[in-house]
Amino acid sequence: MQVLVRDNNVDQALRVLKKKMQREGVFREMKARSAYEKPSEKRVREKADAIRRTRKIARKKAQREGLIAAPKRKVSAGGGR
């Protein structure tokens, strides 16, 4: 993973790096590997993840088909002029 530092702005580069790591699932992976997970707990977690994914896909499909309303977009507080 690579992040470019522009104008010696390390804080911004760190924020970008953290966002990339979050998207890639690095933090989730580190947390999962920090302690042993029993096989029964792993099965329960994976089943819950599968159910969550399925519901998310169904919700997105229903929104595309117009069966349920799409979530309202957030308006930024620092709006333009």
C-alpha cells in the first residue's frame, strides 16, 4: 500500500492511509488475529456475516426497483458559496 505525501502534509497522508487500510479490511484482520477464535464462534460469526451481506444486497435491490425509499444524502455543513 502506498500513499503520496504532498507539500509535507503528513497528517493528510496519514488520514488517506487509514482510510485505505479501513477499506482493505486491515484493521478487521488485525483484530481477528489478535486472539484465538473457537471454531464454533467462527461459524456463528461467518453465518451472521452472510446474513448481513444478503440483507444488504436485498435492500440495495429493493431501493433500485423503487420498493423502498433510498436513504437521504447528508448535506455537508461547510457548504460552498
